[in-house]
Amino acid sequence: MAQYELVLPKMGESVAEATIIKWVKNAGDSIDTDESVLEIATDKVDSEVPSPVSGTLVKTLFNEGDVVKVGAVIAIIETEAGSASASAPSIAASPAPAAAPGIKEVEEKALAPVAAISVQSSVDRFYSPLVKSIASSEGISQSELDSIAGSGSEGRVTKQDILDFVANKKSGKAPATSALAAAVVSEAPAAPKAAPAAASTTTIQAPVVTANNGDEIIEMDRMRKLIADHMVMSKHVSPHVTSFVEADVTNIVRWRDKVKKEFEKREGEKITFTPIFIEALVKAIKDFPMINISLNGTQIIKRKNINIGMAAALPSGNLIVPVIKNADQMNLVGLTRTVNDLANRARANKLTPDEISGGTYTLTNVGSFGNVMGTPIINQPQVAIMAVGAIRKMPSVIETPEGDMIAIRHKMFLSHSYDHRVVDGSLGGQFVRRVADYLENFDVNREF
């Protein structure tokens, strides 16, 4: 018999923890491969954690309602010896002896003494008990461990990786450094230097508010707490600047009015303005690719894919941001299908963690609430977000060969918030202007 530690797997970009909603299996229950063990609530999405192995659940390490970090051990599963390799061959694709994602072999612990381990796994990197034990016994610091270029699955550090590191360190050779570590940590073989900003950082405490007689106290739900933390973090991390442009979208309104019945009849989908806005955004991102980036310390990560998040309000009043992956590879019909599908499943709480992660730019429609404009908060780790306001009929001056005239036009405001650390006013302003240009020059005779 062998035992495996089931860990909370990584469930998407920037997802650091999850709340255990319900244990589907209890201690003593048998488990089949890929059978659900527990239900969790992540960053706005509820999902299940399956078991990659078959066996018997020996012990659960957390209670329902507990918040668990990604990479933490959540349960012990007893299996028949050798069942792991048979149950998940596709995961263990790497020849390195690293365990499959989401599982750690307890048997590794017997290979090295479990001393006082001073190294920890992080959201970005998971270390097996064996690697931690070797690092502890060999005096490898956390920063040194983070600097090792892992050869295992998803860049994990294997036993051989850390043994090679130890050998190179003793021989005086410079070890290979992981790309992740180069971006996140500085290798510090000597005494670690204190961060310069640490001394000047002031923690601002929220004021204590006292309820008066007759006031109603409403406790935030889990999602609202997550949203609140994310918004505060974004404003703290990024210096926000917002540029505004008014766009004449008369051609779009006329075209949609003309084709919407035929579109729905032929495609089986209702066409809204959202996919048209996203199409214009994608075109502008191709013109200004430095808006499709993320900032990691002093490194700018220029994204290859264009993944557009679309903020959607839920019936509960909370907010969720499903992501349209590779939006630049879709035509207008494909964007319409994807937008409608994600919006419908968002309202029904049927999205998966992968469908709310990986966004590179976000669009939010404040016009759906009757607002003419807004100043949106950047959805980290992105560097920009656009809000589209309500489309209104407005008197406008039209230039014609016969002279200027006043006409009724359909207009809307675009609000573009961006991170002033890496996006200056020139880029931020030109980008939102380019989006408006694409909207204004929409072909009213376009075929779909």
C-alpha cells in the first residue's frame, strides 16, 4: 500500500487560494480515478477537485469553510502500490521524477530526514517534501531554491535539479537560474538586503465605523470580500490614469438594427454591441501591442495572445470577468457566440476557473446601467481596462461639402484607465482614440 497527499491544484492565473465548500468524500470512503473528492470556491467560481488516483480516503486535513492556499495538502489517499503511474500516465509526461500536478508522494519523505524545513512553496512554485528536505539539510535558502531552473512538469524542481544545484554550489559553478526566479526574486548568497521601499511603506488602517440604532449590519459574502481585496490591491499597485473619448457609433446602431433579425434567424444568436466593441478593441491592440502587457517587478511581459475579459454583473450584484481566449482569431459571429455563451453561464454560475483566468485586457460596459461614463479599476495583472458608456442620441455638428449642419447622432463615451508606471498618456490616449476610430468607421453595409 502507498499513500499520496492530495494538494489543492493551481486553478488559473492569479488564483492563490480557495474555500472548501463541501467534502464529497469522507474518511473511509473509496475513490475512483477522476472522481470528485471535494467542492471548492475559488476566485468567483465554484468547482470540484477530482482525485487523480483510485484508493481510499484516509484523512481530510481541512474543514468545510476553511480557506486553503494553492499547493497545500488537503487530504491523504491510500492506494495500491504502483497505482499512481497507471492512473495518470498522461500527466507524468516528463522523464523527471517529479510527481503529477496536484499530488505529492508521501513515500519521498522516507528518502531524506525531515528536518526543520525553512523553505516554502508559493503560488507560483510548488516544492515536493523531498526537495524541501534536501534544501533544509544542505542549507539552501529560499531565494536560492527559487532561483533553480526546474526541469520537471510545469517547471517544478526535481530531486536531480536540487542535487545538481548543490553539487554546482560546492564546486563553485554558477547554476542555471529559472526565468520565474529572475523576474520575481534576487539571488542572495550573502545576507539579504532590505527592500528600500519597506522602510517608507505606511500601512493605512480603515477607520472603525460604529453602527447606530436602527442600522442594519450586512456581512460581506465571500465573493464580495475577494472583489474588495482585489480592487484595493489594484489601486495600491497601479497609479491609475483615465483618458476619455466620445465616439459616434451611428453606423453601428443602424447596421445592428438592420441585421439583428436576420442574424438571429441565421445564426441562432442575438447580436449585441459587446462583440462589436471587442472586435474594435482587438484591432486597436494589434496596432498598439504595448497595451497588451503585464508588469512583473521591473520586467514588462508582452503578451502573445489577446484574451479579452468582459466584466459581467451577476444577479447577486457581484462582478465576474469571463475571458474570451484568442479573441483576435474570431470573426464577429464567433465573438457573438462566445460572448453570449460566457454571459449566460456566468449568470448561471457555470463558469470554470480557466474561463475567468488568463485575461490580457478587460472591457466593462457601464452603459448597461444607464451610465454615460466611468473610471474603471484595472484588473490586475493587466495594465489597462476600458469602460463603454450608454449610447445616446445627441445633437452633433456634421461637416458636409455644403457646410456644417446639426444632426441627431448616436454617441457614447469610452473611458480608458491605464497603469501609468508603464503606459504613458501618449499611448493610453492614442489607444482609446484608435478604438473610437474603428467604431466610427464601421461599415454600415457590412456582411456577416
